[in-house]
Amino acid sequence: MGERMWRRTVTELSSYPTELDAHVTLTDQRRVRIRALHSREERPIRVLHARLSPRTRYLRFLSPIPTLPDALVRRLACVDYRRRLAVVAEDEGAGCAGVVALASFSAVDETTAEVAVVVQDDWQRQGVGTALVSTLLDAAEKRGFDRFVATIAADNSIIRRLLDRFGRVVASHTSLGVSELVFVRRRSWGNAVP
């Protein structure tokens, strides 16, 4: 390993957010491990995308893309733990091959981050999205972000309900079936995951 690559690896390992590691029992009693995605870790992204239904792909990417373009995978896997971060939920019994959900944030400016989440179809409505969004928003706030942007299909009522659990919409714009929601965290009931 070259000196430059070695330094980058050591820097990454020393900044990897181990505090995000968690084990969560879902409503159906399955267990998932939540962890931050390592920089340049592309496999979990590709594995998850391959398992999504066309409808779920459309709701997440606003397109029914059957395979993710390499450039998008590289962008999602390019994390720096400060301005761009992704967290995954893994089926505890399956390890990396068992990635069932992914949530990410990316800085828009110094106080605003764009967020996105996707959950594999057969794991939806079990609390994994709630656990991931809670972890992601907590991590973003610890890094100085207090406003969030989500771009979603206007008819994506599941994500709207999920975001409504955590945030209060302060601005929104809908055009051609796509909504951009700007929200801040709700503070009345704390950040506990139900």
C-alpha cells in the first residue's frame, strides 16, 4: 500500500463514526445493525438497490432505474463523515449481504443538509426507516446541520409520514409530481425512536 493510500486509510479509520453503531429490534422482532457506511464502500448500495421493487426505486430516485449508474454509486459511497454521511441497516443474520435500508445526508450549505432514505420492500413498516432517520438526523445535528431538505415524489405518503414524525415543514414546493420539503427537527417529544 502506498504512503498516500495508507494515510488516507488511517485518517478514515480515525474519523469513522463508531458512535452510530447500534442494534435495533424491529416491531416484527427481527434485529438489524445500524452502522455508518465506510468511504468507498459500494457493495451494500448495489446489493440493496438490486432488491428494491420498481415502485420503491421510483419513489427513492424519482425514476425506475433498473441499475444504479456507477457515478451515483460512487457519489453515495463517497462519505467524509462531516459533510456527507450514509448509514445502513443490516439484517443481523446476514451481514453485509443483508443490507435492508440506507439513509444519507449531504451538505447543501453550512447549516442545511439534503436527506434521503430507502427501505427494502419486505422490511418496510417495521421501524427500520424510523431508526435510520433518527440516527441520521442526530448525526447531522452533531455536525452542525439544523435544516433539512428532502426531495420526494409528491405521492410518497410513507416518507411524508416518516418525516412528519421527526420534523416540521417550514417550506415546500411541488412541481411536476416532485415535492421539495424543507424541515427542522421536532423537539416536543425528544429524539427517541418509537
